Amino acid sequence: MKSFLFVNVDMAKILIHPYSRRLLRQACLLLCSAVLLQSRAAWAAEPLRLSFCYDSAVTQLWLTHNGRGVLNRFLGIAQEKLNLRIQLDPLPWKRCLRDVSMGLRAGAVDGSYSEERAVYAYYPGTPQGKLDVNRRLRYGTYALYRVRGTDVDWDGKQFSNLNGPVVAQLGYSVIRDLSNLGVATDETPGTVDVVMRKLLAGRAQVAAVFSEEGDRLLKGPPYAGKIERMPIPLIEKPYFLLVNKAVYHTHPERIEQLWTTLAQLREALENQTAPKKKTGRP
């Protein structure tokens, strides 16, 4: 019967020699190191997948469901530059924030700062640990709207002739802003259109919504000529990409790079759209 294993005696003597064993160990170490480096390279080439959500009730140009909004484009450019794969899903805003707090989503796009949200999410910060407004996504303004001809007013500090709650969208930070002023609120789920219809129907004296969305609705029926914006806005604030704390601690460098890249894209857009100064002789 033939043996299944054939061993050359001279080769065996070489292999058991101490010097040969050292060479063999070194060869194995080199091979293992090469395999490890290849594995790390392959891991580095794999894109980091991040699942973000945003408010499904938005009707503004910054974020759109068809992916053509300004922030949609910014996120698309950033993911290619930073080797990310970003999934962006519309959700009711309150549910979006809840999912971020529970770790079901990596973050929420286009949210303002609040102490409540800062419990479970990080915002871009400075080396001194302060909120880095320079790495915002944008500024947003909350304006106040009333039925044309009514005497309710806002002077920038307090309301006059306000006899009921101010209607605003459910889960939005403006609710807290109004509560801090001692003003009662009517939190309404849905879009700005739903909020404005409640105002038009006389179920509220004042509506607090994003100015760009409110102004857009005033241009057509049923609001044109019936609803007006008060001259003084309620508040202007910066909006950010907020990220779940556990996700940040797992990928701190990648998240910092994402915040910085989005800010750079915004700055580039602002520079392009800023009015050009005239040069030369008048």
C-alpha cells in the first residue's frame, strides 16, 4: 500500500534545524502581515453606510422628496467625496427624532439645536466645546402669520391682543421658543398648509411657520389676500445635521469630515449667489 504522505529525509533535517525554523516563522509573520494589510485595505475601501431621516412635511427648496433640494445635492456630493453611502428617508419629524434618540437612525438632517436633542445627539462643535455655527447647514427664519385685518401683533419681544394659542407644526423647536415666551401653543401634525388652513378657518389667531414656506403659500389660493405676515419675525436660528452619539463615537473622524464638507459646500453656494460688487469707475 502506498503512503499518503511522502517526506524527504533531507528536507526534514533542514526543516527541523533551528535556523530554518526561524526563517519559517519569519516567513509566516510576513505572510500574516500581508494578509492583514490587505484586509485593512479592503475594509477601508468599503463605504461607511449612514441612515439619516428628515421631516416628511417639508415643502421647501432645501430638502425635497425628489432628491433635487440643496441639501439633497450637498449630501450626494459629500458621500462621494468621503466614501459614504447615505440613505435619506422622509419621516414625520417627531418620529425621525425619536429614531435618532433610539439609535435606529444615524442622524437627522436640518434640525435646530435644543437641549432636549443634545441629550442623545451631537451637533458640530468647536475645539472649545461650543456649538459651531460655522458648520451649520443653513439659517432658518420663523415668521408669524395672521388673518388680514385682525389686531393681534408682535413687537419682537411680546404679543399684543393675543387671546389664544399660536398654531405650529408638531415636534418643531418653535414650540419650545413660544413656550419660553409664556405663549400657549397648538401643535398640529402635517405640513405648513395644514397649519395655515387652521389659521384661515379661525381656529387660531397666529401661525408660526418657516417664512419661505409661509410666503410661498400666500401667493396663491386660498390664502392670497386673506392671510398676511407680521413685519417682525419671531426668531432666526441655525440648522444642522445632528448625529446619534453612539454613531459619532464609532466614527468620529468621518462624522467631523461630513460636517465640515457640508459647511464648505454651503459656503461655496453662498459665494456663488452673493451679489457681486461693482468695480471700476461709476
